Amino acid sequence: MSENTLEQQDEQRHRIESTISHLFAPEDAGLHGALQAAKDAGLPEIQINPIQGKLLQVFATACQAHKILEIGSLAGYSGIWLARALPADGHLITLEINPQHAEVVRSSFANAGVGDKTEVRVGNALELLPTLTAEAPFDLIFIDADKASYPQYLEWAIKLSRTGSIIIADNCVRNGIAFQPTADMDADTAGLVKYNQLTREDPRLTTIVLANDNDYTDGLNVAVVKAN
Ligand code: DHB
Ligand code: MG
């Protein structure tokens, strides 16, 4: 390995990742359709990758998820992966601030065959989260909305969880800046830095960060609730 150039190592990593993706996380028409619909509607192409989608399913299955909460629907892509990990009587609630995006997501959920077990609620997540207490606990919570509010989303996620629930947050690496507090960091970076710190230090959680996006520069923070 040491004789290989950095470029060759990078190529090798991408080849292996591509193989894993095709073998373990193939995308079907429902997932492709969601990406196309999002693109057509002008949504940013910033969804998780298929390996991360499959990882969400692995975690949902591990905690025997019947109820899943997603904060930030975006294209509905992660929501489709998550909803498909649910049993027939399972339910996914996804919170979306943009009403037009929410319509795209509803339609993509229906096309992907998960319309009957999903619900898109429109509004500011910090206003919607307090309304969910009667529907808690959620077995898995996936956070992928505005980064500045991540610390508050974590607080709500713990409140709405049970022992054994899994709280996953996207974009918790950001090229390493999500670990490094600096005097001049913006609100988004500050939110991510705080989120990583809180999940690392909270005695109720066992947490790891996986740098598992396409180029290893971003990834998921995964926290299991030990007690709440
Ligand atoms: C951005 C947001 C995301 O959730 C993501 O995965 C990538 C980028 C963004 O706001 O730029
Ligand atoms: Mg994201």
C-alpha cells in the first residue's frame, strides 16, 4: 500500500465503496425517482449516499424501529430508506419547513411505495417538536435540517426517545471543521461543533462519528440512548 500514490489509494477506496454500494445498497426506481423529482423541483442535491441510506436501515432494524422521526426531509431520499426499514404497521414522521418541498416529498414517498407509512409535517421543526410528545417515544431519530439548531434538535431527540433509541445526525464532519471551535465560526459550524461536543460528553449517550460520505469529508454522528 505504501508504494501506491495518494491518487491510487483514493481510486482504490472509491472502487471498493462503489462495489459495496452496488452489492449492499442498490437504488431502485423509487429512490432514483425521488432524486429526479427533487432535481426537477430545483432542490439542492445534498442527500445522503446509498451506503448511508442502507446504514440508516441497519440501525432502524437494530433498534426494532416502529416509529421514526426525521428532522429535515429535503428530497425524501433518506425518508424512503428509513420508511422501508419499518414493519407493516410502522410509521415515519418527517418535518419539513418548505411547503413546496414537502409536496415533492409526499409524491416521492407515494411513488416509492411508502406513502401509507409516512407523514410529512410542514413547519419550523423547533415549533413542531414540542407537539410530538404524545407520539413519542421514537425508536430512531434522524437529524438533517439547518445546522445551527442541531443542539436544540438533540435536546428534543433525547426527550422524544427511549432507552435503546438511536439518534443519527448528518454533516457532523464537514472536513473536520465540525470538531474545531474557532472564534470566527459561523452559526452552522457552531451548531455542529456543539452537537459533536454534547453527544460526546452526555452520559446518557454512546456516540461515534463516521466519516462516510462520498469523499470521506463529511459523515454521520450516531448516538445510542443508554438512558433518558
Ligand atoms: C448542506 C446541508 C446538508 O444537509 C448536507 O448534507 C450537505 C450540505 C448545506 O446546507 O449546504
Ligand atoms: Mg445533510
